[in-house]
Amino acid sequence: MKPTTFAACFSAVTAAAALAPSEARATTYSGQGWVQLQKSASASASTTIEGNDFAIGYTAYFGLEGYNWDVATNSISVSCVSYVVDAGLVDYTVTESDCPTLPGTLQSSTTASASTTYQGLPATKKTKTLVWDVQDVGALGRVDGYFSLPVTLFDEDFDLFKLTATGIGNTHGNDLVSAGVYVVGSKIAELSASLPASTRVVEECVTLAEVDVEYSMIGIPISVSASSDGCIYVDASASWGSRTLTGTVTPGASVDATLKAGVGADAVVVSAEAGVYGTITVVDASVPVSLSAAVVAGGVTVTESAKLTMTGLDGEVGLYAEACFLWFCDESTLTIFDWTGLTYANASIFSASQTIDY
């Protein structure tokens, strides 16, 4: 490939890889003595190389629940609305609002139907009402969230990593923080700790791929090795006291790739090998989330922040040489060039301080 062509291609990939975090989307549910807040944000960037799609992105979610049973009624009624639209050949359902799930016992569920129109089409409006039996006194604070790295490699879509975390403070139950780690859809670790806690809840490193191949060209042996390693961790610090849940949860993930190709010779007492090596950080991401949720008489006072830092594609390429005589061996490396990678994202996802009234 000509240098000018390579530079143009690399510039296109670089431009496509920069992630601009989207504005967080928020939904709030509330009633007498309780409130639920849900926030999410996501972004992705993609490019096409030789007809194959490549992409990287992130999805972040933050949920908060606060309940003051001293203020709330003993039976709480919530409702949600959906439409069943008659489109002619088929019917389809549109959800206008979701029914929140409350901590307690579901007493009843009823659905009322009414004929109406939706965007000019005949439809049936369905209003679902749930009645929950909840605690009489006390308080509960709950915060949960997750962070995932969806990627596309050679037209294949999958979640490279997904990290989940939950913190619960409850005057009628256990106070704890928990976390789970998923790699390519499979859960590889899950741990929990009682509050107050300050610990690395999860730390796991795995080899995602490893290949060793021997070739021979015009009688010269050539060895090639490649591997990809991934590490994930979740640090958590949380406490529950005076009906206030505070803490920080920091999930992080990284993926590295190495490549080594060499030509060698072995004459029993003397052996030597020389070749090229390369190391690349594919992605390195962390999302520290800090929060404080105070369950008070008039509502829940919330202070929250989450910042995403995601970098990648930095590394180096160099030469290596290894030589052995009998049992004496020596090795040397020489860096040809190294480069600074891309900053996919470095921005605040959530940042707010507010009081959500019941």
C-alpha cells in the first residue's frame, strides 16, 4: 500500500473512532413517599475497511430508588399505558409508559381497555394498574447501574465486556454492594460485600485469543505468535446511615493485543532468532460513578456524577533478537516506532444535584 493511501485510510478510521457521548436520557417515577430515577447514555462510532464493518461503543445506565415508608401509604397503586394498534394485516403494541416495580408484595393487577385512535389508526388503549403492599415504616435506598462495551468486528456484533453494580441500604434487610462481570455474554465473576464496604469487588484477567503457528519458506523456519488479553475490575466503596446511601463504584476494562513474528535457526549448541514484535492496547475504559441519595420526608436528595474515559489503539512496533550458546542466552529489543492512540471518549455522562419530590 502506498504511504499516501495508508495515511488517508488511517485518517478515516481515526475520525470514525472518536466517540461523542450522547446526552443522558432520564425517566422519573414517583408517588407518595417513593421515587425512582432511571438514566442512560450511549454512543458508538464505526467504519468500514475492505468491505467489513468495525465499530466500538459504550452503553451506561444509572438507576436510583428511594422509599420513605413513614410517608408512603401501606398500599401503593401504580399504572402504565399501552396501545394495541390495528394496522390492517397485523396488530402491533406501542408502550407509552412502563409500570414501575416496587419492593413489596403485588396484591392485584387489573387492565382496563378503551377504544381510541393512535396516529390516525384505530387502536385499543390499555391501562394497567398494579397495587403493591409495602412496608409500614422505615426507608430503603437502592442504586444500580451497568456499563458495557459493544463492538463490531468483521460484521459480527457482540458485547466485549459488561459490568454491573448494585448498592442497597435497607432498614428492613441487608445493606450490601454487589457486582457482576460478563465477557462476550458469559458471566465470569460475581461477588458481594456488606456495607459499609471499600473493596475491589471483582478483578479478572483472561486470554481472549492465542495463536502460535510455524511456517517454512524456501527452507527458512518462520514462527508467528499472537494473543489478546482482557482485564476487568470493579472497585466499590459504599455506606448506608441516617437513611442516606453514599458511595463510589468504578468499573474498568482493558484489552491488549500482541504479535510476534521471527526467523530462527537451531544448531543444537547454538540457536538464534530475530524478528518483529508489536503491542497494541485495543481499548482501556473506566467509569467512576459517585453518588449520594438521602431519603428525607419530602423526597430524595440526589448528588450523582459519572465520567467515561475510553482510550485505545496505542502501542509500539520494534525488533527483537535472541541468541543462545549452550545454556547461556541473551535477548535484545529495539523500538522502531511507537504512537499515541485515540481518545474515544473523555466526558461526563451524568452530573446532577437535585431533590426529587414525592
